[in-house]
Amino acid sequence: MDLHTLKIFRTVAKMGSISQAARELQYAQSNITMKIKQLESDLQTTLFYRHNRGTALTDKGSMLLTYTEKIFDLIEETKNMMNDDQTPRGPLIIGSMETTAAVRLPGLFSKYHKDFPEVDLTLKTGSTEQNMQAVLQNELDGAFVAGPINHPNLIQKEVFEEELMLITDTVHHPISSIKDIQTRTLLVFHTGCAYREKLEQWLQQEKMLPNKIMEFGTIDGIIGCVAAGLGISMLPQSVVSKQVQDGIIRQHSIPNLFGKVKTVFIYRKEKYVPASLIKFINMLSDEEDLLDNKRLI
């Protein structure tokens, strides 16, 4: 078993077909088949089920793929460590929830880009669950997510706490109980959003089912539809404060049990952390004023 064979195995596993793997690697299909058979013989196990549409991993094949990914990640990590002279440079991909990216991060990212111009900083938005999985799969170097996060392979750093608010159109009467909104349509982000989960937990505790749920992919979409009277939503006060001040929407306080969400920065628990990420993490501690909502709006 060598790295070349493992690369072929990983490609077949991901493509789900020996013929597609052969095209991807530009090898003869017979060579791919021979390498897979040799690997199965060396390990004395079956790695793939063969069927009319291609291949599927066996349980042992899935286990080997997990270890193969770790091997190649470790090789890439070793190369990066050997080439790292502790000068922040190269790509740094940060994930974030949509709301955090819109309100909390502009100042931080602007300062980081100014201080470390050789770093190719990229921001990708997604739900807490999407960001967490992307960090674990090495697709993101770190991410801002709703905490707390309990995972043995992740380190988390608390950066701030969000206060959640119910938001309605401006003509909506004051809300004293969640039962006051039981007939309203809920306007929420897609499944995996921490704020949506808080709202659903609140409804569940009150033994209530939402009348209707509409999913959105952007903050502006939710706020615009709330303002138009289409329904209600629950978002961080930091996100909606300007629209509230401008008289576009109305905010309503909610119980503390469901009204607080901590935002944490997560990254993989590894022996090697690139200089670009170290500087970013240090900036979260050194530049807390940039993450203070009152300074950003």
C-alpha cells in the first residue's frame, strides 16, 4: 500500500465509478481496476461493492477512506509547516453565519486585510452546522458559529453574545406571550440556523406548532418580508437595530432562556496552525472593540 494507490482508491471512492476515476486521473481503466484489486488483496478485505452503475464503498472501504483523508491531510499539513516561515501569507478561508458576516465582521476583516496584505482572505457564509462540518473537513480554516460547540476535534473561542429579538411589521401590537404570534407565518433561515432552532425550541416548550414556515437565504429577504407584513422572525438585535431605528420594523423582547446566543470562533485541534490563522485568532482577542456592535453601527 503506497500513496499512489491510496490516491487511486480515494478517487474511485469519491467518483463512485472506476471508469470516471480513470478519466479523472487520466489512467487506463484496467490499471485502476488492477490497483484496486491489489489493494484489496494486500488488506485482505473487500473495499467496494460493484454494481451496474459503478461502485459503492463497503464498511471497511469507508473506514479506509477516513484514514486515507487523514493521511493526505497530514501530508499537506507537513508541507505547509515546512514552508511556513511564520509570515502570514497565502489563503485563509473563514466561515460565518450570514448575520455575523453582515454586522460583526466588516471592521475586523478590513483591519486584518490592511495588516496582512499577503493573506488571501476569503469569507464564506452558511449555517452553524454547515460551517462546523466544513471546518472538520478542512474546507474552512475557521468559522464563526453559534455556540457552545462540543466536538473533540474542535477548539472554540467565545467572541460575543447575541441578544435575540422577535421582529414584526410596525403596526403589530405589543407581544406579551408567544401565543400572541401563534397564527403568524414564521420567516426563517434554512435548517441548521441557530436562531431558527431557538425559535423552534421556544415553540416546542409552549407546545405550539407554527401556522406556516417560509425559508429564506438572506437577511434582507427576511427583514423585507417582515416589514411588508408577511410574517414574523427572530434575529439578533445587532442585525435589526438600524431598521428598528428607521421605523421599518418593530422589535419585541423574548425570555432570556431563548433570547441569548453565544457566537464562538472554531478551528481544528491540530499541532500545526498556520501563521495567517494564528494572527486572525490573536486579532479576535486584541481587537474586541471591532466586534462591539455599538462601534459598528
